[in-house]
Amino acid sequence: MIAVFAGQINGPLNVENFPAVFGSALFWPKIQSIIEVQFIGDPMSIAVKSGLNFVDAIKSRLAKNKFADRAQLLRFGLPQAARRHDVSELAQHIILPCLPVTDEEMARTRHRDRGQKMARQEMWQELSDMIEYADDARLATSGGDNAALLLATGARGDIVAAAEDALCDGSTPDPEGIEALEAVLTEHPGNAVCAMIVAMTYIDIGWIWRNLAAGKTQQERELRYRANIRRAADLLAPFDPVDLDSPSLAAALCALTEAQPVQETSVTEAYTQLIELDPDCPRHMRSYGRSLLPDRFGSHEQLEVQARRIAALTADVWGAGAYAWMYIDALALDAKALVLLDSDLFIAGLRDILSCRRDQHVVNQLAAFCAITMAPPADKDKLPARAEEKRARLYRCVDWIITDHLQELHPLIWAQALLTPGLTAPLPRRQALVAKGREIALQTIAERFADDIAGGASLVFSTDGMNRIPGR
């Protein structure tokens, strides 16, 4: 039934790394030629077919005064009048391999596609065994993403996309899809993996009902949301992730905890359990940091306390790195978190991350965070002087990250850093995002190393790091 149902989806969008499994949801409603997105986290790829190019998208935001200050303009690249070099000129002096499609992206896609294919072919026992193996082995991509969660995301992707498509169009989702998943539970009683996949499907659909259902009353949206979350809670209740040694089940419980109107388990308890089970995955810590912001389930004080606690808990894996992971997404959402941040510990965390995780996906993530997210703000958005000193210190870290660690450019990561997590923004085509990511990265390198490329010199990046070649 699932395979038949999947064929009825009317052009589902190919959204990479649907992060509801990490405690939040990524939705892509259709709004004519602009696709509005509220995303939290690090979607590896944005596959969107939009009628707008990047310049039109920026003009659209400027017309709405959403990016009227310098800090927001920096997120979309320097204004044309301020640019001293065009990209073609910079590319002649900054010799940096550029990968529009990276190994990390292909690995994530491979796991999701495998989960989707097995669900369509109703190979539920085989899929369950594969996810259980991935959990047991703590299988991950080179960038550290959890393979079991990626498989589960693919397995439920058709049903979630169909529900989203229907609700965004103002209709009610066909119950056939979720009924097919319920039948899977009947065929595989007591299977924790199948229960996790179905529960996460209910959580995803619940969030879609609450946030995206068009033409529905607020009361109906909330009732449907609560019904979906209750069903997810019932499905997960019989299983203990610690007893089963299952990070994917623990991640599902974190998602459930954040979705429950009345939380029976604290966010701290849920995420601590998950991180203890899977300390190598940075996404869990990033999600936990976001959940501790004042507009969610915590405060800046709690974020600081928990960041230090998680850093101590995972010191044997990350050194001080977990402190930085806890703050990275939180700072992108709420710069006021800088007030209590320990910049010395954060920078030590960055160094520890890059000493134990040399993958270029991670290097590009951290470089883009420092260069773009921590860029100097407009005067009206400045924090107290001490907090701004911390921001400036983090911004300057891009210099040593690029010099000591950058070997290849992953432009899509830089483009994603331009879009503040949680902000609704029009997105252009993937090709335009890749081009903009490359441009902003080269502009950043040119600005930070202007003296090194003066007089026609070139910067060459390789496995040996950054080297300067004098001009002729």
C-alpha cells in the first residue's frame, strides 16, 4: 500500500535532511514562485525550483524591510557598490577547489534514498534490521550525521510530503498513507524501529497541521496537532532507548518532548539521554542548544549551564567542543546569548572540534559560522560592549580556520549560513545558492587576507593548508 500511495504524490519537493527527527520540523509550503521556508538546523541541500534568481529574492526582502540593516545584508553578500573584486577576478588569486555537491551530501542522500526505497517496497523487517545495525554501530556520515535517523527520515518521507502537500493546498491529507503505516505496526508488533518511524511521522504531520495547514480554523489545527502528538506518545511509550541502546529512539523522544503541550519529560532529561547514547553526533547538541533559548524551553542562563555540563560529559570525545556545538545554532537564532557566553571556552571548543573532526564539511560549517553569523551587526542591533567584544573574537576565528584547516570550498554551506535559522526567507534555485555561497566565501577570504593577495599574489589551498604564491 505504501508503494501505491507514494505514486499518488503530486510532485513532492526533494528536501534534504528533514530535521524533524532532531526535535524540529522543516516544511516547504508552496507560495507561487517563491517558496517560504522556516528551517532550524543544517539542511545539507536545498533542492528548490523557484522562478526567482538570487538578486530578485534579495530585492523582494529589501522591499519588505526585512534585511534593511548591514548585518542582514551581510547574510546575502556585500552590496555591489562595496565590492572591490568580482568573483572571476578573485578566483584567479584564490585557488580553492569548489565542490557544489559534497561527499557529505551524497552520503546523506544515499541513506535517505535507501530508507525511502525500502519503505516503498514494504521491506520493513529489512529496514528495521538496517536501522538497528546503524544504531548499534553508531553509523554516521563523515560529517557526523546519524545514519539511522537519515534512514528513518527517508522511510517516512513520502507520507509526510503527501500530508504537507495536501495541507498547504487547503485540503485534508488522505488517511491511506498513515493507515498503511499503522498496518505495518500490526504486522510487526513490538518492533521498536517501526514504532519510531511511525511515531516520527505523526510528529511531523502534527507540526504541519499546527504551522502550515491552510484554510483551517485555529481550533481544528490545534486539535489535529494534539491528536497526532498523543498517538506518537502512545507508540513510543513501551520502549526505553537506554535499554535498547538506541540513539534513534532517544532522538524521537526528544522530538516528542519538544512537541508535547504538557511535557512529561524535561527537555534536559531527554537530550542528556540522547547525547550520552550518541556523543559523537554534533546535531544532537546543536538541537539541544536551540531548545534552551528563552523563546523555547529555557533561558540564556540555562543554555550556559547546560553547555558547560555537556562539554564536561563529552570531554573524552570532543574536549571542549561540545560547548561550541551547544551554542552554534543558538547564537544564529539569538545573538543575546553572547552576553553569558565564555568566548575563551568557545574558541577552545572550535579548536578541539577541528583537531578531532577534520572533515571539510565541518571546517566549512565553522568557517561560515564565524564569517557570516558572527559578522559585525548594524549599530541598532549592537549588544553591550562586552558581548560585542565576544562577537568580534568569534568573527576573527575565521582567519585561523581558513589558514590552518580549509582545503576545499563547500559553497552550499556558506549559502545556508546566509539564511538565519528560524527566519522565513524566499529561496532561489539551488544553482543560485551555490553561486552565492562561492561568491561570499571568496569575498570573505579576499577581505580577511587582502594584504596576502596584494600585488597580484595568489592564495593556494591544499592538504598542506593555505600557501601564498607571489605575483609575477
